Amino acid sequence: MPFNWKYVFFALLFFYCIEKANASTIIGNIRDIDNNEPIPAVTIRVESTGRSMIANENGYYRLLLDPGRYRLKFSNIAYNSEFCDVQVSDSCISVDIFMKKAIIQISGMKVYDKNYDAAQRIIVEAIAQKDDILNQLQSYQCDVYTKSIIYKNVDDDSSVINYILESQLEYFWKQPDQYKEIIIARRQSSNLEPNQNFLNVDNIPNFNMNRVKLGQYSIITPTATDALKYYNYYFLDTIFIDNKMVFRLEIEPKNNIDPLVFGTIDIADSTYNIVGIEGGLSKGVCLPFVKSIYYKQRFAEFENQYWMPIEICMDMNIDITFPIEQSFTIDYIAALYDYGFVDTLPKNTFKYAFEVSKEADDVDSTAWNLRQTIPLTQKEEQGYKRIDSLTNLPKPFHEKILSSFNYLFSKTLNSDLLHFNRVEGTYLGYRYYKFEPFPRTELDMKIGYAFSRKYLQHRYKAYYRLLENRLLYAGMEYCDEIKHRPVILASPNFSPTIWNLFNKVDPLDYYREKGFRFSLASDLLKQTRVYFSYQDYQQSSENNNTEYSFFRRNKKYRLNPNIAEGKLRSLSARLKYDSRKRGKIKGREVISTSRFFSQFEIGIESASPDLFENDFSFTSYYSRFKRTGNFVLPGINTSEIYIGASSGTLPPQKYFTVDFTYKIFEYEMFFRTVGEKNFIGNRVAAVYMFHNFGSWWFKKSRLPLIQEIPLSLSIFGGAFYTDFKDHAVHPDDTLIRTASKWYREIGFSLGRIPPLYTRLDFVWQLSNYDTNRFSISIGFGI
């Protein structure tokens, strides 16, 4: 019988649960001693350990401990801390706690003129101490429980739970900003699939830093070195947390232009650590369909030295007005507990920024309850039951029709399953992908039939990990299928199906390829991978086989050019750097999504009769650079450069092609004025820049009406060059165009246009080609 780690895991889990069966469950309710009302979000800590948990919004808590004697501490920012000594045996015990308010609140009373100087002195001292605070902690690890509830707001007074997501994680952090999180268990309501649940904490915001990243925004923190330029501070009160004096300040943005926060911040006396922050985001942060965001982060002191986050909450209100008016609330909470402070962590801890354990979806209820530190409320338990019952009900006929339409539409975007073009006609296929059907292997197989071409296509790929630590892969591929000439602008997964069916527009040129490829890939440096491959293909030309489309029946598809047919045997290599963090989902490596990143890629391919029996002799080179981030001006800048060249006789199927394409959801490099024309050569250079200011210019005007305009403003422009140098002319070269003088365009864009955040691009051609002199295009900037 082959060795199987899964059996070992379940065996260990079994013995773990037997051991924990001797643990006692401590349950109870936490209430206000004066009015008997439940106190939500109270922190329960087990003294002399790093273990803690948080009561739910009804003041109910549940804690599992091994037999023994413990001292429990109950803390809340508005109440005096309470202590309780418990003797844990083998039975469940109940401990109710009553807490007394620590401060007297006088509503509506703020003496700003009197208290402003005190607040400013406190914040100046906090800024001066921040370097010492940041250097106190080198690395730590903790456990995290996260929960997100998505409500549909029915009316002003009620809501219905639509989705529930929960996860349990292990979290690691190291100076200055390295982090790693492992989802070891997760569950979700039955109307969601496990692969839709990636609920995590990401890089925990540290408000002692100068800037905190939130999506595309870099939030200026209230303790930033330059914070006094952006905030007013007002002293509100002095409170006590764990018998330590804490100053509570109100933070007020000085403008509505920059991404800032408003609300309150709690700063510890003498150490000047941030021990709590609560509030929202200023108008300088504008997110699609988001009406408001509320954020809260609470801290507790560990080892009499470190103030660490124990609770992170975020509530987001979303309003969608088109095509159906809907309102949603997303509640997110993360409880952090069981802190461990270490000087160093294992060397490969941060190789991946996030992981999903292979057993994350197989954990039983007993193991789950051992680590769930915030009990579900009665409403959330009922939400699970309600969603489960609705999911199992038969769907009405109109919902089945809508689901079928959505399914078919989604498949048109997946070219492996369904696509349409002028050479193949309608293609229907099936793709099978399996990670680790055998240890260290990946299988990827595709088969499909092109109806107009009357051609059965197939492709088989297999990869094997030779070395785990260096991620050395060996791969083999065999294919017999229609390929398209590589293009510079369209993404590798671009499918022109919709453009073909509605408008007979296809920027791709096709040919047939049959043969095999061997490859090796390995990590060279951090976030850098190198690839080597040997190709052995028989390549042949293809003709147009259909003129079908839904509309424009009288329009003709452009001709599909012939290629140089023959046996191509070549060697290729490429090196790729990608600054985005890598992760692992059940053992499979993935690249994380990120709004800010840099990419660099360089490659070479060489075919020569001197190396292998060959019908071709050429060498081609290319390099590509792309960066998205902040750059000099306010807003987000995306810049991209591509350069390619070749020597020898480059065959048509390898020409560099600046293609016409449509990118309605992206800001990436594409030229809007070229119409339906490709520009081709054995030399190419292209550069493009897109700078999104958001609503900064409108707000900066400070004019009464202009500064309230919710639209975003972007400027962009680019240029490209293509030509043939030292080239043996191919007969079908008469069908192609070159840009021997630089093709240039410039334009601006208005985005966030209601109700669907539409984007209008206005573009002018600055060169002198017989393409569009002016173009207006529509996109979406979500």
C-alpha cells in the first residue's frame, strides 16, 4: 500500500481530539453590572500565556483549556478589567462576568480650543518615539480566526444574511514588513464553494508606520512623520486599559484630497504605543459602489512590552443602483491570539506570503470548535441554516434560464472550452487539470473539435517537480492544434469570440502546430524564475473557414495570412521577475493579486540547421517591463515598455505584432486609434503610460461645485515602431503593415461615471497614419 500523508493527518487529528476531549469548556456571558446589558467584544486572556479570545456581539464567550488552575482577565476599553480564578477539571463550567464602566461619557461636549495643544504635544511625542516602537519587535507568530458576514439590507431596520465565510489561520511576521499566513481550516455557507473562500488578514496594518496600504491607496497614518500637515488633533479623554493610562485623541483630516482617516486614536502614556484606533476613511479614498467604511483595531499588551493587535474589524456599506438597486453590508472581524515572540523564524518561512493547507476543507466540527475564538451569534447560526435550506430548494424556471445564460456567457470567456474565430469556426472542447494526481506532478490535458475546420485538436502537458526547495520543474508537452501568432498587446488568455460574433473583428492570425516540447523551470533568485525549453513542431498554414457572425453579414473577415511551413526545432530561454508575492493553494503555487507591482521579462529563441535538422534559421530576442504604482504625481501610474528584434530569416509565425485589441476592464498598454489594423515587423519597440489621478484635480480646485465632482481623471499616451531589417520577403508580407516612423497617440479619460463606473477614453493620433485620427472608447474602471 503506498504511503499517504492524508492517513497520517487524520490519525494525528484523531489522537489530538482524544487528548483535547479531556479539556474543559468554559462558557459564560459578560454583562454590564449597572444595567445587565451584554457587553460585546470583550477580550478574555489567560494570564501567563499568549492565549486570548473575544466574546461575540451578544457578550457570549467559549474557551477550551486543559485541566489545571488559571487566572482569566476580562478587558474592554470602556470598562474596568475583571479577573477570575478558575479550576479547570474534565467537565464544562459556566463563569458569568459583570463589568463596571471605567469612564463617564458626556455626550456632545468637546473643548477643542482648550485641549488642542495637549493633543498636539501627545502626537508629537508619539511621532518622536515611533522608531523605538517599531524596532522593539523583530518577529512573532500568532493564531487568527476570521469571519465575514455579508448582509443584504432589506429596509432601514432589517437585513438578511446572504453569505458567511470563516477561516482559521497561522500568522507569521518579521521586520520590516514580511508576513506569511496559512489557512489551516475554513468553512462557508453552502451557496459558496471552498475555492471562493480566501478570508485572511493579509499584511496587518501598522499605524506606527508612515503609510498603510489599502488597495490602490496609500493611507497617511495619524502618526506619520509628516502627519501634522494632514491632521488636526483634539484631546478627548484619559482612560485606563489594563490599569495603564491611555490618552484618547480625535483625529480630523485637514483636507478631502489626500487619503486620510478620521475618528479616534488611543495612545499609551509613557510608551506612546498605539493601543486602539477607530473611525472611517476620508473623501480622499473613493472605492466603487462603497458608501462608507468603518475600521477598528484594538491592542493588548503582552510580556509587559509589546502592544499587539487582538481585534481587527471592518464594516463596508455597498450601494448598487443599476440594473437593480441593491444595498449590502460586509462585516469583517479578525481575532488574533496565542502570540509567540521569537528572535528568528525558520529560513523558508516567508517563501510564500500565503498558503491554503491541503486539509483546510476536511477539518471536522470538533477540531474546528477547538480553535473558534469568537462564538457565532444566534442570528449567524440561523443564517447558516437558512442558506442551507434555500440552496437545497429546486430553483424556479426563470432562475434556471438565467443561470444557463450566465454559464454560457462565462464559457465564451474561457477559450479552452468554447470559442469562435474565422479559421476554426465554433470550437467546443474539454480541459482536464489536476494538481498532484501523483506525488509532485501536474497534468493538463485539452481536447476539442473545430466545426468549420472539421478538425479534432488535442494537447497534453505534464510537469514534475525535481527539487522541492528550489522548485525545479521538468515538463513535457505534445499538441496538435490551432495556434495564433504571438502578439504584444493582447493577453495570452485573450479570446476574440465576442468581437467575432458581433462585429467580425479578430486581431489574431492562425496556423497549425503539431509536435512536442521539453522544458525546465527553476527559481533563480527571489521572485525570479528562469525557463529553458526545446521545441520540435511541424507548422503549417490555415485558411479562413467561415464568414458567420450575428451581425454585419455583408462584412468580410480579413484574410488569414500564410506562414512559412516546415519543421521548426528551436531552443529558447527566458527570465521573468515578478514583484507580486507568491502563495500556495493546497500545494499548488500561485501569484497573488496586487495593485502595485513590477514585472520584467527577457527571452531568446534560436533555430539553426547547425544545431538540429531544421527548416528555419533565426534568432529572436525580446524584453518587456511593466510597473504599476505611485510615481511623482498624485495617483496611480502604469508604464509598460516592449522591445524585440531578430537576426536570420524570421518566419511569419514569429513576427512581432502590435495588435489591435479591446481591453474594456484594463488600463494596460493598448493603442486606441489603430482601429482594426495590426503593425508587424522583425523589429519592434512600444511604450505606453497611463496615469490615473482619481478625483484629485477636481478636489484640488477647491471650487464649490467642481470639487464635489465624483469622476476620476486620467491622462495617457504611447508610441510604437515596427519595421523589417535584413529580411527575406515572404509572399504574404503584402498583407501586413509596418510603422517605420513612430506611431503616436495621446488622450485623457473620465472614469467613475455612474451608475456602473463607466470610463470614457478620448484619444488623438499624433502621427500621420491612415488609421483613426480621433477615437472615443468605453471601458470600466472597477
